[in-house]
Amino acid sequence: MRVVIAEDLALLREGLVALLRENDIEVVAQVQDGPALLRALAGHEPDLAIVDVRLPPSYSDEGLLAAIEARRRQPALGVLVLSQYVETAYASELIGEDSAGIGYLLKERVGDVKAFIDALHSVAAGGTVIDRQVVAELLTLRDGAGEARWGLTARERDVLALMAEGRSNTAIAESLVVTPGAVEKHITNIFAKLELPACDDDHRRVLAVLAYLRVAR
Amino acid sequence: MRAPVGSAQAPTPTTVHAPWSAFRETIHSVAERADASIDLTLAPGAVRRRWMPVLAAGLSIGEYARSLVRRLAFLTACLLAGIWLLAGQGYFWPAWAWLGLGVLVLVDLGAGWAWRRPPGALRRVACVWTLVVVAATILVCTWLLTYLLAQDRSFWPAWALLGLGTAGSAYSLIALHDRLLVARGRRALRARIDMLTRTRSQAVVAQAAELRRIERDLHDGAQARLVALTLQLGRAEMRVLDQPELRGLILDAQREAHLAIAELRDLARGLVPPLLADRGLVAAVESLAARYGLGTAIEADIRRGLAPAVESAAYFVIAEALTNTAKHAAAQHSWVAVSDEHGALAVKVGDDGRGGADPHGSGLAGLRARVEALDGSLRVHSAAGAGTVLEARLPCG
């Protein structure tokens, strides 16, 4: 897999590059701002771009805008946006019309190396990965300021949030230290409570949940 | 009665008769013209009205009396001059009468001037100076007349004038002493208020800029370092997958780092909400409204860049109002309007819920402090059952 990284902080950029190389991912270019990202993408045609939301020169949402522009130019490109905070508005903009090959994660998720590398592969292959924080936030909001309108249990919320990150049942079971059977039971309950059609495919599962939470337009 | 006059000024018979015949002719022509104009254009009594003011002309008794006195004085002066002329001139005695009449008019004018001063010390001082000027005029004119008519060359009123001037000045100084002090105090106070206003607004602006700088420093500094730390811990963890004890320690360290990152994130969010810093007020409010799922109608009419301090204050007002609506109001509709109004940002947030919000509650008190620090105002309308409307005005200097 070939990757372009757009990150202005050298400390993080170098850490990321080392991490990816250790996991047999080729970093073809490292850039520090939006315009350079677009040039690198056109030059290298990578499978995936890892982009920090906040980039120079404006240090606001420059990276997000560059990522959206990159997707417009190369619809097949996988884009993983990293940020130190999540905004549901940004998730919604990033997903736009087509959520295939989109990821939006908090930066600290790089600490869980295995899950992070899985997420990279998933996004590069056209999957969708949304940080559990976005789902948690949306659930709280849609629930009407914390009231458990849908009656999801705390464990079901955890499972839903991990599902949105594109994880498989096995990965969710591992993460929550429960049996895969228990995870399946939780998922069936969640889909029943949210009145969503059940499905097995990880990517479509994420989409169904996000569509319900109205992240995707 | 005849005053000694220099030979150069001695009147000759021709000069005695010429003025008189001229005067008589003038009187005749005036009388003729007056008669003619009465006949032709003016209503009966017009001339008398011109010379004698009447009460009906909208004058107060005082004004009427004063103008009557002035005109009578003028007429008397003319009459005396006429008598002197008819009496064969000589020593110009009407000058003394003129002096008396002039003093009368001067007293009248001076009193009027003094009376127009604001009541209090200033009016008293004006009255005193009117008296001083009248007295000085009497003295100087008497001296002048004696000098001209009697050739007395010594300037005898000098000491009296000095006394009058000193007394007037001393009185003014005593009467206005407090006033001068107060004026100086007031000037100092105004300068202090100006300085405090200026430095406070500078402080507010600097504080907003500082908060954004701190948020940026956290983002690029501590937060980034902690992320790099978890990344390195993650890499280390991958190398000790077969040593459960060591891996456990690393995972513990990572958990701590995650907690620190989460705490810093909450801290940064409290300083400046990221969407506000990145995209401005309207985007931040839209996100806020979407978050509460209240179906809030948002109307924004902002035609200029807002100062960070104003933007943050407006944001926190709207956030607090929407939180209250979501928590307490049980409202069907909710709306936010933000507009530019005469150099200020007008923020209105309303709902049609149950109302009855306590305007002195801690949340609203905090908002009020924030708004007032910008010289703004905050009003809450929340009658029970009639919804709640929060109005803030934030000057944009």
C-alpha cells in the first residue's frame, strides 16, 4: 500500500512514517500543507492520503478542505483525516455524497497500532471508518441531551461506536474482552432498537448506523 | 454754570444756529413722514407700538418694565440734550444726567447678564462683578467728566478702582474655590474613566487573543507530544506482544496518555470551541443547533469580521441559551438571530417553551459578566408560559 502523509508537526509526521514502515506500508510523500498535498497526490497517485485537519497556512480546517478537494479530483482515493478533536459537522462534510474510502479518526487512535493499521487498510480498500467519539456524540445528541430514548445499554453504545470504526465482530469482542457470540447478540439488539435492517458486511453496517445518525447526507 | 472752554472750541453764532435749524428741519421731516405713513400704510397706533412695547406682545412684566425703562432713559437723554440746546448751551450739564441714565441701563443689562448664569456660586459672582463694573463705570465716567468739563487732571478713582477689583477678585476666588477644585477632580475622574475603559477593552481583546494562542500552543505542543507518546508506546507494544507483563505496563502508560489527551481536549474546547476558531460564529452556531436537535431556525446577517472576543461572547451566549432550551423549556420551536446593528452585534435566542427562567441564575449571571466586560448588555424575557428570549448587544467598537 502506498501512502501520502500531510502533517505539519514534524514529531508526529516522523512517528507516523516510522510506524507505517514497520507495518510494510510505503510512504511515498510527506507534505506540510494543503496545496502540497494536492500536488503530491497528483504526482504519486497513492492508495491513501493521511491528512491532519489543521494545516498551514491558515491553521484552521485547511487539511479537511484539501482532503475533500482531493476526493473530488480522485474519487477512488482513500482519505483518512486525523484530528485532535472531532466535529460531527466535519464528519458529515467529509463523507458528503459517497462514504466509500473515507476515514475520520482522533489522532490518539494511532496508539492502538493494530486497529489503526486495520483502519488504514479498510479505508484504502473503500471502507468507512468513523471515530467512536463522533458516534458517541451523535448518540447523546439524538437521544435528547442524554436521555436514553432508544434504550441502548452502555455496552450496546460501546459496540455501536466500535462498529462505526469499521471493526469486525471479532475485533470488537477482543476490544471489549467479551466473546464474539456476545457481540453478535449486542449487534442484533442495536439494529432492532434503532429499527435498522440487519446486515453482516462491516462497511454497510457502518453506513446504516451513520445514515441513521444522519452523519451522511 | 458756564464751563471754561478753550478758545478753539468757543462756539460762534453761526455754529449755534446751524444745528438747531437742522434739528428743527429733521423733526419736521420726521413728523411729516410719520403722518404720511400713518395715513398711507400703518394702522393707527403703529408708531406708538414701535416706541412703547406692550404687554400683549408676549413679554413678561419684567421684560416689559426693562424695555420701558431703557426707552424712557433714551428719551429723557434726548430731551435733556434738547433742553440744553434750547437753553443756549454753555456748560454741558446733561452729561451728568446721561451718566445717571447710563448707569441705570448698565445696571439693567448687567443684572440681566448675571441672571442668565446658572444658579449658585457662578450667579453670585456675576452679580458681584456687575456691581463692580457699575461702580467702576460711575467712578471712571465721573472722573472723565470732571477731567473734560472741569480740567481736573489727577486720576483720583485709581485707589477706589483698585479696591473694587481686589474685592471682586477675592469674592470670586472664595465663591468659586470649591467649584474649581471640583472641576479639577472631575477632570481627573474623567481621565481615569477614559483610561480604565481603554485598558479594559485592551485587556478583553488581549485575553481573547491569548486564549486562542494557548489553544494553539496546546494543540501543537502538549497535545501533539502526547499523541507522539502514544504512538511510540504503540510501537513499543508491538515489539513485546510475547511479554504480557511488559505489554501490560505499556498499555497502562497508554491509558494514562489517553486520559491526559482527553483532558487537554476538553480544556482546549472550553477555551475556544474548535469550530468557532476554524470557521467563525455562524458555522459554530449551526453545529451547536444541530447537536441539540431542536430544529433551531438560524438567521445570521453579519457583514464584517468579528473580533475574537465578541465572537466568543456571542457563541457562549447562544450555547447557554440553547442548552437551557434543550434542558428546561420543553419547546416546540427555537430560533437564533444574529445581526449587525449600529456598530454592535445583536444576538437573540428564543423559544416557545415554558419560560420562567431565573435571570439571576448562575449560568445567566456568568453570561452577563462576559457580555458586560465588552460593554455589552444582556436581557432575559421569560414570563411563565410565554417562552424565553435572551437578548445580547455586543458593541463591536
